[in-house]
Amino acid sequence: MDAPGDFFAGYGAAQAVPGPLFSLAAYLGWMMQSAPKGLAGAALALVAIFLPGLLLLIGGATSLAIAAAAPFDGRRTAWVSTRLSSDC
């Protein structure tokens, strides 16, 4: 950032855009002083902010697909209902 007000200018612009503050990450990547900066910095910042959620989504979908493909015999439901009823 060149000036102290640059961050607040980017934050204010990000608040004007609906949705989460992903646009602020792109702005900060664009304004970085060291390499990568500019378009490469903005792209890297966007990938860095999206990547954790994307990996969790892929992992969760994979786990859900594995659980859905497993044969259902009722033991898991019995275990859960036993645990829930004993806590009451």
C-alpha cells in the first residue's frame, strides 16, 4: 500500500459490492508492494481466499458420497438415537 488511506479506500469499495469481502482480497493482492502484484497478485489473493472453502466442499462431498454408497443396516441410527436419548 502506498498511502495509509489505500486500505480504507479498498475496504469502502468492497463494502459497496454485495456479498462477502472477496473483492477486498483481490484489491489487496493488486496493491501489494512486492511481487506478485497487479493482476497476478489479485488472482493469487482470490485463489488463496477461495481455496480453503473449495477444499472443504470437495472433501465433504466425497465423504457424503462414500457414506451414501455404504449399505445401511440401521446400526448407525441406533447408536445415534441411543446417544441422544441418554443425554436427555
